[in-house]
Amino acid sequence: MRLMKKGFVGLMLGCVSNSAFAISELWLDRYAYDAIQQGFNKKDISVYHKKRGDLDNYPLSGYADYRAFLFDLKNKTPEEVNQFSNEFADYPFSVSIRADYLNALIATKNWPYLIAYQTELPRDQDYQCWYYTAFYHENELDTAFDGAKLLWLDGESVSSACNSLFSYWDKAGERTDDMILERALYAVDAKNPRLITYLRKLASTVDSKDTLTEMLRLYRQPEKFTVFFETKEDTQFNRNYVQTALKHLAKHNINSAYDKVSFVQSHFSFEDNELQSTLEFLAVRLLDTKDPEIIQWRDEVLERSSDNLVLEQRIRLAIRKTEWNEIIFWINKLTSEEQASYRWQYWLARSEMKLGDTESGETRLKRIAGNRHFYSIAASIALKREPRFPIARVECNKEQIEPYQDDIDRVEELLALGKTYPARKHWRHVVAKENQAKSAVLACYAKNKHWHLFAHEATIRGELWDYIYLRFPVRYWKEFSRYGAKYNVDPVTLLALSRQESGLELTTKSPVGARGLMQVLPSTAAFMAQKYNLNYRHSSDLFDLDKNVAVGSRYLSHLLARYKNNRAYAFSAYNAGPTMVTVWRRAASKEIDIFGYIESISFKETRVYVKNIFMFEMYYREILKLEGNFLRPSELTNSI
């Protein structure tokens, strides 16, 4: 017995000793890695050469190799860089080194290497400028000048990286006044009058300068349209010019633009369909007109359209007015592929049933029911069926994760060092290379590790739409439950809305300044705090979990009370503001139902937003095993 006890103690001491050794070795590796990085920061590569051998088993050794490779990057050949990228393909820098190398080649003006390395047009405009500049220096002038023209014809300012290229192009006599005038039209479209002023300085003839002066004057006084064009000859440029000016006028005064159409058509001889896109531009701005003559003209224009996005706006008008024959007519103008979508199949079915063809309508609804889509759920509701949708699941065991262990070790070490962004970048690189099934395994692993951002990234990049248990983490339930009870809002609604707003991330800040979990604007928070005496003092408070949920849930409660607990109104007001909800409600038929209201919302962002939150609520009820209908009885009434 004594021997067994002694052996057990020895075994435990051995385990502790091995564990302690592993920990101390890791800290030594970290020390060496940090020393190497500090050396790089001081432009000293000698530390790397001295200590690199100590990092052979360290997860981040490849990142040290990357920085060492960058040290003399300007003298590397394209073949060496490509070989390095292939050797380190498991790292995200195998992709980002392209920009590093291009910058080095640009700085040293190594044009032959740039062309040899960059074998296709880059996506970034700066690099496009240098790409064509390289062709100029290699005496491939046709390619260089074609690129210069392509880049120059832009209604916005072009990157200063193109300055040299444009100078070569101009000195070669390739930039003409016709091109200057063409670019001026792009400037009008882009609402960039300063560019027109600049272009006037470049024009070489008096006539061109006068045209640009006139163009600038018309831009500022669009109502002078007829006076400007009644003396214009019927040239290709003037036909382009008059269409650009007519669209510009339409943005300011659509009725005035409509009044000019007959003048434009009689004064200029357009080819077949040459004017169609401009007329459509006007027609979609006349969707709310009450004038019978304009309505007839508008619909005649739209009947000739082959643009799905244009036709969809006309369909939404028919939905808004609950004009069932019109809904069918305009949906049938869409391409067959677009007609087959769940959305338009649902509206065809609804229209057929309203017009008495119940059998055809129900057949359509049955075809689209049972899928994970807003209109599939709507179809089930119309058929008085319990909504069903596919749910995919995945398990992630040790064997499935083993092929990714090296990458996981790298991510974990980056996180341990507080390098969250590089860790996310590495994770994205890993997931981007995998198919859907393997992405699901990685998302599962991240979820189990409570790496919520990483799991979300894997579901997006892997398009794991049916994996709701991976896509929709239940976070901050305690806070949502507490403030939901306090302000009489379903906590599932708060959770779903926050998932849509911020992805359940506390530090999210939108381009318009909305902050935190529920993406509350500081102005909204200040209003709510004053009205309801909430604990809110400064915009930074909105990054605090408790204060954000307190303000956001109180605001949603305020909206729900305003709209008699109709979530479609409340959600759209939360996204687009109560003023727009008033506009959309006033424009709608009194017979419109909740699905019609949602589809007739004129902002795509808000339509998607509202649909998403309804769907997210359903997903969360499934995940949390909570009862609840997709729509409340009061939301299902014939009219809202």
C-alpha cells in the first residue's frame, strides 16, 4: 500500500514537472518572439537570426519569418515572393504580402518586376494607377493609355497615384476635349460640380470651355433646361448631355423633368431604346403621382423595361395599393428566374387567391412552404400550417479538429497575446479555404470555445444559413430578460433585434454613430433619458452593456406602445425613424396586411431589417425552446 502511494505521488510530481516545463518553455518562446519583434521594430534583423532557432515549436514562428522576409523585400524577385506565398499558404500574410511587394516595387520603380508579378488588373485604384504606369515605362503605350482613359473617365476625383500616368497620357496627345466633356457628364451624375470647374481649365478650345461653363450653370440652375437645349444640334454628345441634364433635373423637380420629355423626344433623334433608361429614371420617381395622364405615361415606360430592380418598384406600388391584378401583371414582366423566387411566388399566390383562383394560389404556396425564408414562413401562415424550416446540426470532435490544430494553436496564441484583430484575420483565412461542411466544424469549435466573433465569421464565410444553433448565440439573456420585464418587451425580441443590429457585439459603432449592443444613437439616448429619467449621461455610456440595453429596450418599448404592439411598425421605426413609418403608412391602402406593409417599404435596408428580426425571433424561440407565434394575432388582422 505504501509503495502504491509512493508511486502515485511520483507520477503526480512528474505530471506537474512536465506541465511546469511546458509552461516555462512557452514563456521562453514568447520572450524570444517578442525580442525578435522588437528588433524588427528597430529595423534590426540580427535578433531574428540569433533567436529564430528557439522558435521552431512556437505557433507564431511563421509571423517572425514573414517580417524577416519583408526586410529586404524590394530586392526579392517575383518568383521568390510567389514561392514564399506558397510555402506559407496557411497564413493570411501569404495573401497580404502582395500589397507589401507591390508597394516595394512602386517605391523602387521596378516596373519590369511589377508587370511580371501583377499579371492582372488590381482591384484597388491606387494599384491600378501604378499598374498602367508600369506598362508606360516598359513602352507598352497602348495598354498604358487605354488604362489611363479608363481610370480618368470618372465622376469622382481619381487617386493622386495616377498623376504621373495622366501626365504621360496628356503629353502624348491622347487626352482630348471630347474626353473632357464626357467626364464632365459623369461629374454631373456624381453631383460633383467642382470637377466640372477643374475640367474647364483643362479644355483646349474655346467651344469646349464654353460648353463646360454652360454645363456648370445648368447644373446650378436645372430649371433652365429648355433654354439651354433648344439651340443644341442633334449630336451624340448632346443626346448624352440632354439625358444627363434631364436626370439631374428629375432629382430636383420630377414634375418639371416630366414636362420636358416631349421637348427632348422631338428635338433629338434617339436610336431605339437609347432614351429608355433615362425615361425609367423619371418613371420610378413618379410612382406616387395621382395624375392619370402621368400614370399612363409612367406605366407605358415601365412596360418596356427589362430591369428587374425597376420593375420591382412598380410591383411594390401595386402591393402598397393592394391591386391584385396589377401585382400579377408586373411580376410577369420579371425575368423567369426572378419570378421563381419565394418572394414573388408568394405574391403571385396571394393575388391568385384574392382573385378567386384558390387552387393555383395554394399550389404555389405549398411549393415554397417548409423552407428557411421569410416568404416560406408567410406561405405556411397563409395555408394555416405550423411554420417549419430545415435545421442543420454539426458535431466537432477531436478527430475533426485535428487537421486544424496548428492554425488553432496560432489563433489561441494570438489571443493570449491580446492580438484580437490578427487572430480574427488568421481565423478568416482558415475558414475561407474550406467547404461548407468543414466550415461548420470550425464554427462549432469556435462556439464551444465561446469565440463568438469567430463562430459568426465561420457561418458567414461558410454560408451556413441552416445552422441556426451556430449562427445565433444566446448572449446577455440576463440583461434582456431583466429590462424586457421592466419595460414590457419580450426578451426574445430584444435578443433578435440586437443580433440584427450589432451581431451581439458590445463595441459596435455604425457609420452614422449608433453605438453598442442595440445600436442606439446618442441623440435617441438623450431623448429617452430626458423623457423617462434613464441613467444616461454621455455617448460613451452606450458601450456599457447595462446602460445600452436599458436605453435600447426602453426605446423599443416606446415604439411598440406608439404602434399598438405592431412589431413591423416598431422595427421599421427603430431602423428608419418614425417619420418614414408615417410616410409608408399614409401611402398604403387601408386593406394592406402586415406582409404587404413590409414588402412595400421603400428602403431595401429597412425591408431586410424587419424581415430578419421576425426570422431571428423564430430561430431564437427554437433554440431556447420557447413557445410563441411568428406573428401575434393582432398583427395578422386584415388591415394594419
